[in-house]
Amino acid sequence: LAAHRRAFDVLHAGPGDFPVGLTLALHDFQAAEGGEEKMTEYRYRMADVYLEQLRDDDFVGVQNYARMVVGPEGIVQPDGDVVKNQMGEEVYPQALGGAIRHAVQVTGIPVYVTENGMSTEDETQRLDYFQRALWSMVNCLEDDIDVRGYFCWSAFDNFEWVSGYGPKFGIIEVDRQTQERTPKPSAHWLGNVARTNTLGVSS
């Protein structure tokens, strides 16, 4: 964070006029019954301690994939019958809206969604995820929250840290033997969103 503050000053002192900010991986923190105090504690340690130091930035980047539910004893794991992605996380697309709202509440600055997506090989599931996530972002815009842009994760099925090529986040499939790229239905849908500036679905 100290390096970020120095870099912010240096970049603004140099040639050009462009926004400078920091991007953070943020959950949508939610309290289970009786877990309000513990949730606030977790949220502060995992998010607010960073967000509070970005109030002088030009924007904050929000990376969001899921929510975190916290009870009196700590994190509440999703029930066994809850739909999960390939990373074992609960599928909860509207977490994006919650993460955006909290980031703006703490920082008071504009937002770019720098990562948002779902690891799955089921394109019906991925399309539903994007539609519901983007509607939660539209609801933020309708409440006059300054969201400047949205970037899905990811363009291509990628090497996902310790999980390797297992989780499929990409909207473009990659054949690892031939390197052939094939846009998935989600790529075509997001392309249409970009061209028409509308989701084309109801909330």
C-alpha cells in the first residue's frame, strides 16, 4: 500500500492524464443470524483495511466471484445441496452488486469491475451467472453508483494458480493440443451486450 501511494503520486506527476487506482479481490460479506459482529470483523480485516486507504485514488477495481457468509463462530460453509462452481464456491452471482456497493461506501470513488466470472463447463450455467451478475451491477448504476466499466474473467480458459487448467473460466475455449480457440455462447452473449449496451434479458 505504501508503494501504491508512491506510485500514484509518481504517475500523476508524469506525462499524460489518466486515472490511477488499485484493484482488490472482494467478497460480498453477509452475516448469518447472530453473525453481524463477526462479519464486520472479517470484512474489516479482509477488505476495509485496504479500501480505507484508497479514498484519494481515481478509482477502485473490484474483483468478485462469490459471497462470504459469516456466523457467530466464523465462516458458514454452503450446504451440500447448494450449486457450486468448479472451485467449490457457492454460485451467487448477485455478490457482485454487494461488493460494488460496499467498495463505494468505504472509498467514495468510482468503480471498475476488473474481474467477474464463473468456473464451469456448463454454458447454460455460465450465461445465467453473467446475466444475474450484470443485473446486480445495473441495479447499482440505477442507484447512481459510479461504475465505469466491466471486465469478465476470463477471455480464455486459463492456468488457474494451484488448480492448473482444471477450472474453466474462459468465454473462449482453448484446445491445449492444437491451441485452437473457439468462442463459447457466453462470448457471443457478452459481445452482444457490448454492441447494444443492453443485457437483453429481464431482471
